[in-house]
Amino acid sequence: MTNPFHDRLVVPQIDDNLTQEEIARWVKPFYMSRPSDAKSIGGLRILYSDIDEGLAHRLLSLQNWRPRVAGAYFAAIKNLVGLQDQIGKLLLRSDLVYAGATYCLALASFNTPASRQTLRDYLDYYLTTPDNWYDQGEAMGALTYLDGLNGTQDAADYLERWQAFVANKPGWNLGDFVADVTQTMNDINSLGDKLSRPPVTQLSLLQGDITRQTVDALVNAANPTLSGGGGVDAAIHRAGGSKILMECQQILNERGPLEPGQAVSTTGGKLKARRVIHTVGPVWQGGQQGEPELLASCYQKSLWTAYSEGLSSLAFPCISAGAYGYPAKLAAEVAVRNVRTFVREHPGLDEVRFVVFGDRHYQLYQQVLQDQGENALPCE
Ligand code: ADP
């Protein structure tokens, strides 16, 4: 039987190429990973409002499968139902333009009569071609998932054909496909909710030990050689173990000492935090040697690192206010001002926590937060 969908598809239109910049922006971060992966979320936070039907349509129109995968994910996350016909055609021409798994997910996310019919049309033909090891599993998974959602029995019509189709395909287990599609659909739904919600970043203040915080990342007041040292730096390395130091040494070998105002990230090792962001504060020399700008840069670069890695929460110590001698009140002012500005301009972080040692620093931060109009929540 020849493919009955031959005349349905006009794509791909290879003349509409993407620029290198667009590939870096829209394709590379997304085509390999699920949209729920941390890295994708970080990228999506930045790009979410720029994703629209026009962009997804363009990505889906290309010959290369990578942009098409990104386009289908964007369509699913943003529920771009207007693209269901285009995506349906791509799926039905899996002999020409594979990467059908993501089309199945997009069609499942639309959950319209037409999108469900496309999944059925696909199975009607592609379950009869046992030599085409395409995305029949995802299509069955998607239909079964939709049956659960809609109280329908569509997948039952295909079970017999499915059994025959998978007879020579070890590892093609329907239960696995259904579980996988269900998990991904749940991720897509919660991601869409999360990204479309008006974002509010909670600033909070805590007196205590930063190494014990349950946040995605701790910021470390490091020294340029990233070698541990004293104060908060020593505490973080002690609690996080040698893995952090090994990564620090690798970074040092690659790029040399870290200049004041810069930030790099490593694993969190044994800490509860997944990541540690190491930043080097300025040494206080009276305030006329660029110290405020360098300290501001520590906060900005650390926040940017967390944001672009897709992290949701982070904790800062009072950078430079220990051994580096920065007056604590001035340091707290720089900290709060820069965090406030950043989160206003980059919505999406859930929480930024200031963690300080001692009553005096706690009261200073309270005062500064109040002065800058911030209702910071004290946290346990
Ligand atoms: P810097 O060299 O940048 O001055 P320090 O580590 O000497 O960094 O001190 C920075 C701030 O961190 C100081 O206010 C210090 O009291 C505080 N600090 C030290 N250890 C911890 C810790 N475990 N948790 C939270 N804050 C800490």
C-alpha cells in the first residue's frame, strides 16, 4: 500500500533558512531536551513572550528536523492550535519528515477533534507498515492519554493492529509509551502554567548558616583562585565536599583567576543546593576604587547565572562584608538594590534569599529592605 497522505504535505520549504543567531536562540537549546528540563526552562523564561504562532510555523516549515522539533514543542507549550493542520501533515508524512514523537505530543496537547483524528489517521496507515519503525508508540501513547482525559476509547480500536505491529519489535511496550507521553504532557502543562503566570519573586531574609539552605543555588563569596579560603567560602566547601573544589580547579585551569565582579557556577556537591555560584567580591579600599560597581556586578552576574541555568531559587551571603571589609550597611544596600532591579527585569525566579550571620547584619538588612520598599518575608 502506498502512503495515502502523499498529496497532503507541501512542506518542507527549504528556502526559508534560519540565521545562525536564530538557530542558537530557538533551536539548539530545545531540540535535544524535553521542555521540562531545567536548561530549557531557563531558556524559555527568557524567550517565552517572543514565542508565537508565526515563529513556530516557520520552524515547522523547515526541512531540518531540529527546528521542527523545537517548533512542535513551542506549539504544545503555548497551545498554538492554529498549527494543528501543519503539524498533522508532518506527522502523516513521517516517511518524509520524521521526528513524529513531538508532533504526537503537540496534537495530544491540542486535544481537538481534528488533532485526535490525525492520530487515528496516522495509526490507520502506519500500523500497517511494520517495516517503518517510526512513532507509532507515541501515537498510541497519545491516544491512550487522551482517552484517559476525555473518557473515550479510541486506542481500543488499534490494540489488535498494535500487537501485530510490535510482534518483531522487542522493547516496544505500550505501557512505557503511555507513561512517557503522560509524564511529558504533565510537564508541558505545568510548564505552560508556570511560564504564563505573572511572576513574583519573593525576597526573603534569614539569619543563619547559608550552607543549610534548601534552595536551588547558593552564592559563594569566593576568592579569585576559587580555592576555598575562609568565611562563607570555607563553610560551603566544607559542607559541599571535594567535588566543588575539583570543578573550581578545572575552571581555574581553563580561565585563570576569577576577577572581582565575575561569577561562575559548579555543582552543589553534598549540599542541599544543586549548584554553587562563585563570585568574587571587591576588597574594600575606601569606596573610591570601583567597589560599589564591582559588588553590583557580583549580584547581577550571579543572578544571571542562576536565571540562565533555569534555577528558581538562590541564597546570597553578604558578599565582601567579612574578610574583604566592605561596610555591611553599604554592602546590604548594593545587594538589595541589585536583586530588586534584576528580578523586576527578569521575571521567573521564585525566591532570592539573603542569609546573614548575626543580629547586627540581620537588622541592617531588615532596615535596608524596608527603606527600599521591599516586604521581605522572614523565613525559617
Ligand atoms: P568576603 O571575603 O567576601 O568578605 P566572608 O566569607 O569573609 O566573605 O564574609 C561574607 C559574609 O558572610 C560575612 O558577613 C560573614 O559574616 C558571612 N558568613 C560567613 N559564614 C557564613 C555562613 N556559613 N552563612 C552565612 N553567612 C556567613
